[in-house]
Amino acid sequence: MPGATATGAPLGEPTYGGQLQDRALAGATREGLIDIAWTEVSGRYPDGTRYSLRRPTYSVGSPTAGPVSPAVLLSARIAPPMTGMGLLEAIPEAKIVAAADPDDVNTDGISGRTNRVWDDTLGAGVLGRFGWKAGQPTVRQQTVGAMANDMGFTTPDQPDPCHGQGSACSLSAQPAPEMSATDLADQVFYNRTIAVPIARRVDDPSVARGANTFVDLGCAACHTTTWTTGHDEVVGLSDQTIHPFTDLLLHDMGDGLADGRPEFEATGREWRTAPLWGLGRRKEVTGFDSLLHDGRARGPEEAILWHGGEATAAKTAFVGAPRSARQDLLAFLGAL
């Protein structure tokens, strides 16, 4: 809903909370169904090659606890990849903050901002790193939120299984955490240490050319290629040179991707730069190649074509590049 909670978090819909549950545990009732209408938007490169994008429109069907507020802000989310999360968490905060340029002082048209979010453990506002709008500060907090909101069960950190779900939640009778502190610690450790796939075909001339094209077109201005982690309690995450292709900052991506739904300091037009490592394995691992926050892009090419706002110059350069250069760039992304 418009507005925010006392901690700055998104304000949940009065009945259904922050996330509509279109599935339910045994004995519970789902809250409704999501209806998606797709509109195809066709286009053509200067060289005559055609492409088509799809634009989604969402509505809530069959709400089980009464109508959804007409003021609700709807935005869909697909699950972001979980590889390398501990490495991203180990990047020193000072380095991320130093990379931000909220006032575009260097006048390159890129004005990345940090998101300051609420840390439940510290009880304070901190740097956001995870989620589509960098709305989560740590892997642990993101894990706990997913347990409660996506899966409907409790942890020691979040004893209320209806946290943020509104009055329609039917799980509040469960009094005790369903996951022990030890199991939660093990789950967080696993989530932090999922390895990043090794890049493939690095000696392929097309991939090598595509890596140069990635930089030449301006993609690396936001998809920062290289970071060095700091100290971490997990030795394997400490002092590592990594290539996640993200600056972990918020960027205005234009009207085409705007969802109108703010999250802490992120506006309805801003999104965190998505890490690209492991991109080439996505379809192999998940079974689909849907990209962007709502899965509208059917592969990297469509994802690039949806870029706008601060990424307009890079997208325009991609559109105007020779077909061979576009193919090289896609070969490079497919090798990550």
C-alpha cells in the first residue's frame, strides 16, 4: 500500500499483507490467484532483425477474504539466483558506499544509490544488499523472510508465521518455531556458501569479443565486474577476488520496468543491479530462462531491451551495434 511501516518497510495490504499467498499448506486456504495478461510489443533493430518483448499486467482473482484494496500496489517477483550470496555479503560496506554516485557527480548519467533498510537483529537501519530492490541486509534475514512469507513456517528469528501477511493468514495458531536454531544456522550457512559456477568457453573467440563488447557498450558501468571481499567468519569467503557483475546499487531503470512499488529508500522506478555470474547456467538449473524481477524477459537479449532510465545509453548502444557484436555479447553472457 502507499506509505511505509515505522521501520520504513513496505506497508502491507490491510487484509492480505505484503505478499499474496496463491498456495497454502495442508488444512489452510490460499488467499487468491494471480491473473497475468501478456501483451506482445514488437520491435526491429536498425539492421532489420525483428524482436518481440512481452509486457505483463497483473490482477488478483478469487480473493478468499474479501476484495483487495483498490489502492494496492501490485508487483510480481521471481526467485533471484542464490549463488555467491556469502561473497556478496563479504564485500566491505565502505566499498559499496564509495561506488555510489547519487548526484551523478561524474556526469556519466549513472547515479547509483544505496538502499538503507531495517535489520531485525540490530534493530537499526543498515545497507541493503539482497533482493530485487536491495531490501534485505543479510543472507540470514532474507532466509528467515523466505521461510515465513514464501513457505509459511517459523524460525527462531521469526516466531510469527503470519508476519506481514495480514489478517487473512490462518497459520497464527502455531505457537512455536518449526525450525531449530541449529537448523536455521545450517540453512543460512548453506545459503551463504553456494558456489559460483565456473565460466565456460573462455577461450572461444566469440566469448572473448563479447566480454570486450560488454565493457564497450557501457554495461560494466552498473554491472561492476570485479570486487574483493573483506574478512568473513567463513574462511572461504574472505579476501577473495570475485566477478559478480553487480554494483549492488539501486538504479532508475525507466518507465518500462517501473512497478510503482517503493521498498525502504528504493523508489518504484529503482532496481538493484542484478548479479550476472551463473547467468549462463540458469536455464540448465531452473528449467526456464525468465529474467528481470517478474520474469518477463525470455532470455538475456529481451532483458537488455527492457533496460531504460540510467541504462538507456547502454541499451541504445546494444541496439545500434552490428548483429555480430550483439551475438558476441550474448555468447559472453551465456558463458558466465
